[in-house]
Amino acid sequence: MKKNYVYAGALVVIVGLTVYFGVRNLDTRRQLPNNPESARTYICEQCGHVVSLTPRQFDEMIAEMERNAASVPQAPFMERKTTILMCPVCKQRSLLAAQPCPICQNPYAPITTDGVRHDRCKSCEAAAETERTKE
């Protein structure tokens, strides 16, 4: 009889600890960095707006998009999925992760929403194209 009480007590402790640690880790946003050093640059493919987002801001933007739509659109053309965010200026889902152009250092999206890969920004590509047509 006492053996059953020990098992029941152990079960209650295990369930209690599981619930405690599960609920404690539900709010992962508070654990994400929100300092300027952790920010990443994003650029809108439609309007050219550039924004820096910290991991916490990125997570909040994804959560807001999930609340407003059935799913967060992914770029299906890539081996690993890239999230396409909603631009805060033009409200289009065309905000992509950016990196600095190797020539002029302006931000650009190395892969567009339609899967085209670029190795430099649009203005540097246009200048290179102009040089090629002159030759």
C-alpha cells in the first residue's frame, strides 16, 4: 500500500517538473538577443527599403505575420528555406535578408523572391552591363 503512495508521489513530482520547465521555456522571445550588435540587415525587393532587425524583432515580425495569415511564406527555391517578410513601408511580402555589395557596400538581396541569384547590387550590375555593351 505504501509502495503505491511512493509511486504516486514520484509521478506527481515528475509531472509537476515537466509542466514547470515546459511553461518556463514557452516564451523564447525573451531569450532572443535584442541589441544592435545582433541585428541583421533586410531589404525590400519591391521598394528598396532597408531595415535592420534583431533576432527578437525578427521573431516578433514572424509571429505577427502568422497571426495575420495562414502561413509565413517561404522561398521554395532554396535548399534551406528563407523567410520572406512583409515590408513595413510598401506592405508587400518582399523583405529579404541582405548583405553588403562587394563593390559599393550597399545592401542587396543575394537571392530574390523568384530564385535569381546575384553577386552584387542592382546599380553595380547595371554598371557592369553597361561596360559589357560598350565593348
